[in-house]
Amino acid sequence: MAVPAFSDIAKASNDILNRDFYHVSAASLDIKSKAPNGVTFNVKGKSSHEGKNAGSMEAKYADPLSGLTVTQGWSTANVLDTKVELNEKIAKGLKAEILGQFMPASQNVGAKLNLHFKQPNFHGRAFVDAANGPTANIDAVVGHEGFVVGAEAGYDVSKAAITRYAAAVGYSMPLYSAAVTASNNLSIFSFSYYHKVNSEVEAGAKATWDSKAGNTVGLEVAGKWRLDPTSFAKAKVNDRGIAALAYNILLRPGVKVGIGMSLDTQHLKEASHKVGASFEFEG
């Protein structure tokens, strides 16, 4: 199995606990299309339960021969984002990304450089923010036969100081995985696992302890059930009694609809529950 990036060491459990729960937004819309010349377009919109609505549109062109990919986006916050990627051309296993950001209203400009380097038993990344600091975040993971060990560190050049660090270990097989992470300068510890019970049922859980906040351990448990080839349902609950339910169905090729809700089971009479819906179109 390929060695994951540091942020993906616990990806399987994080996905089942966090993805495809639609109550987070009141409504969301995702439209994807591809032009005959290979340019892909993506329009996204989101209506929040509180605050302003948000949206963005993006165009992306990839040239397989040169390894060059250019992405241009514009959001309702009036932010222009540009990304230029060059994959496998500078060195084998290396992908370089240059990200630019421009805010017309304030004339603020941002510039970042990201490097991703992959080898059979190694995955390293570097994220450099030239406009703020400058700062650099570097992480690396080594793996062997399903076992992975990784570390992350942040460095502020202007302060000449390490600003953050974290570590993680994990073990992954096709049907199950487990990970232990220590984040926030090794003060927040998490243990998570994922299990693919069979082709129709998946389960996962995560326990988290903040050593600076006391002796309480937070717990989340989630499950996913494949109802038929075109639909699935998900459910999760945490130690605070917040439960979430979700349902996703493929109405026809390229059209997906998801609905979800969250309930505060300890305060059922209060107006703290949330309902949301998601619409995806791809053509």
C-alpha cells in the first residue's frame, strides 16, 4: 500500500466520521462539467445555518504530456485563487504547486509554494507561505508493510522559532486501520479505528483527550450502510449526545442528492437541531 500523507494517516476513520453528513450546511450545491477541450468547471454554493451564504466557481486545465495543471477560482468573498501544478517533471515522485491569491477590494496578495515528494516507503510535504512570516510547515511519513510513522513541524522564519509540532503512528490493511495522533504540540491525543465489516457495512470510532483541558475523553462512533448499489445511509453519535443521520442516493448518472439532520438528544425540546441537504450534478 502507498504511504499516505501525514494528514491522511487517520483518513479512513476521519472520512466515516465526518464525510457525507449534510446537516453542517442548510443546503449545498456542487456542479461539475467538462468541456470538449478538457477544461473542467466546478461551481459550488453553500447556505449556512447562521451567517452569509458562500459560493465559488473554478476552471481547471491539465496537460498530461507536460504534467502541467492550471486552476483558476473566484469566490463570493471576492478572492481570486490561482494554482499552477507541475507533476513528475522536476524529479521522479515530486509535485510542485505555486498558489497565488489576490483580493481586488483590499489589493492584498498572497503567495505560497507547496512541494509533495513520494517514494515507495516515504511521503513528504512542504508548505511555504511567502506572504505571511514567511512560514513553513513540513511533514514526513515513512512506512513498511502497513505500518506508518509520521511527524509534522511548523517554522516561522521571522521569529526563528518552531510554532507547532505533531506526531502520529498508524497501521492500515484493506479491511481495517488504526491510528494514534498527538497534535497541538503533543497536547491533544487521539486514537481512531476503521473497519470494513463487509461490502455493505463500515464502522469507525475516535477517542480524543486534551491533556490541557482535564481528564475527560471525547468519543465519536459512526457507521455506514450500503442499502443498494445507488444509495447508502450513515449515522454517528458522540459522548455529548449529539446524533447525526444522513442518506445519499444516486438518482441517475451524474445526479446525487443527500439529506441529513443532527439531534441534541439531551435537549430534544430545544431548537438546537439542524437539517441540511446536498445536491451534486456532474456531466
